[in-house]
Amino acid sequence: MEKYINKYGKLCFKGVTPDTVIHSNDFYCPDVLSDDPQVALHTNLGSLTVLDRMTGYGVRDIESGYREPDSGKFWLASGGYDVRSICPTTMKEAIEYVKRNANTCIGI
């Protein structure tokens, strides 16, 4: 994996394959205008995100998302799913984890 900063100022990785092993420390904290902690891992195979937020019901939730780079399709697994909890893992396994547990957005 090779780090670089894209044209939008985001930390990204290129040269990632499905078998590339990712670690929880590969995720970074983007600059956001929210009090909810979030991290992201942007790669040539797509973006993995984790958000820890207060829901409208007054409880905290951790949710993991995956966005495909070409189609823009998005999967979101809410209800305590943190893709970093299975790290170290391969990029393929991380993507499958989010897709398998997606219950809010499923490939939309």
C-alpha cells in the first residue's frame, strides 16, 4: 500500500489488492464539522468508514460503511458494527464484513 494525498486533501492508499492486509491504524480521522468520532480508509478498492454517533433515540451507535469506487454504491452496517474490530484482516474480508452486516444501506 502506498500513501498519498488526493486532490481533495484526503489521505488515500493505492496499490491495494483484495489480499492486502489492513490494520486498524491504517484508518485516519478526517477533518469534519461534527462531534461524532469517525475514521476512514480510502483506497483504490473503495472506502471503508466507521462512525460513532449519537442516534435520534439517545443511544450511541457504531456503524461501518463501504463505498465502491466505480459505481458509488454504498453499504452501511449499523448497530454496533466496527470493521476495525476484525483487523488485521484483508481488504476483501473487510469489505465482505460490511456488506454481510449491512442493514441500513445495501448497495444503493
